[in-house]
Amino acid sequence: MVASGSGPAFGERVEYGPNDVCYRHPNVHSFTLCQRCGRTICPQCQVVSAVGVLCPDCVKQTQPGTAQRAARASRVTGRRIAASDTPVTYAIMIACAVVFVLQLISHYFGADEVTRTLWYAPLYSLPPEVLPSDLGFEPWRMFTAMFTHSTGFIFHILFNMYALWLFGRNLEQTIGRGAYLALYLLAGVGGSLGVMYWAYVSPETINIPTVGASGAIFGVLAATLVAFRAARVNVTSLAVLLAINFGIGLIPGASISWQAHLGGIIVGSAVMGILLATRGPRRKTLRIWSLVGVGVVLAGLACGYFVVLPAIF
């Protein structure tokens, strides 16, 4: 309804009252109210939402905090990884990336404590009674070293993660998540054992630390080779690739632990042979116990220094 003449429309105010000013800009008049708190807001402060116009303060109150957003983002990322066809491969890559960032931060502050805490050297497998006073018996480094990389050569982690992404996803889809994770970890330990047992041949290497996922990745490559060979697929190109990469580690001065690569290849091939021999739903129990058996054997081999010490001692 409109009033007669040139007067104002029914129900509208033609003049601003004393309270018709923006609560954030007292010199700016407005008739618009926040739909949540009822305060007056000018066009500059208005935030259009699904429930109407809100003021900036109410928008901040309705948004989750930084910690909540980070937690929600991590949950969403975790669900996406779990829902993918190769969650284990991506989880390993993320773990390596997170550790590498922590290494870089530690290296930036001049401590390198993260790398020193996670790397592996045969010295950490010595019996406690013969260890130097400033060291301890720390066999878990055989695991942690496979998630640690050199901070002085960025391509170390890049090459390893690319190889894992290239070959690991296919192998995970082929043998399943659980078997793939077991193979990766066992091959990684096999790489550490290769470094450890080389101290019998070259005792001066007992205190040389090693890092990298190369041992486990070479295990993945060797397992892929065995699986393809069993399926009667032409493996010439893969065998050549494996041989070339292994040969690079033999170049003098390359600073590459070919011993870890060899250990990973041996264990990766052996585990894949077991998986092939025990495939099928009826042999699931045998397959599980066989993998457990491999783990027990590797654990026993990790105690080799308790039986015979390297010649340096």
C-alpha cells in the first residue's frame, strides 16, 4: 500500500534515527541489521550468507577455529587416502615427506637431531656391553631409517618417492594392502641387515650411518620382477632398470649404500616368492604365518652381533 500524494511508502522510515549507524563505522548510517545479533551494519561490513546478511563478528563466530579446520582437513585427507586403490603407497609417501620436512627444520636450526635420531648404523646393533658409553642398543633404527632421507640432496627423496609411486601402486593393487605393507617393511629391514652384515666384510663401516627408503623400494622392484616373471610377462626392461640402478651404487664415491639395495632385493624377492606360493583364499592362514616367519628370521639375523662380533672388536 502506498500513501496518497508524494509521501513515503507505508511502513518505511524516511530519516535515520540515532541508532541507525553501523556498529563498526559510527559515521555511516544504515537500516540493515545482522540476522544473527541484530546490530546495524553498513554495506561495507555486510557479509551475505545462506541465512541472510551477517556482520563480520558473527561470521567469525560461526567459522571453526584453526585447530578444528586442520583436524577436519586431516580427517578428509585420511578418508580420501583410505578410499583410494593404493592407500598404503600414499601413506608411506606422506610419512617420508613429513619426516623430511622435520629433518629440514632441524637442519635449518643447525642441530640435525631428527636425522641423527632416525638414521641407522651397524653400531646401534652392537650388544649393550660393548657399545660406547654415549650410544645405546637401538635396533628400531632399522625401521626408522627407511623413512629418512638425505637433506643435502633433494633428489634423494624425489627419486625414491617417484619410484615408489611408479611401481608401488601397481604392486599394492596386485597383492593387496596387507601383503604389500608387510613386503615393504620386511624389505626395508632387509636393507638395514645388508648394511649391518657388511661390517663383517668391511669393519670400518660399522659407524657409517645410512638413510633412505631405497632398500625397501628395491625390494618392491624385485618383488614386481618376480611377480611378472611368474605371470610369464616379459621382464627384460624391468630387469635392466633394476640392474642399472643397482650398478650406480657400485660406482666409487657415489655415496650410495648398495648393501641396503642388495638386502632389499633379497628379502623382497623371497617375500614375493612366499606370497606366490601361498596365494588363494584357502592358504590365507599359511600366508600370514609365513610372513610372520620371515619377520622372525630377520629379527634373529638382526641379533647376529650378539653371536659373532665384527673383526673390529
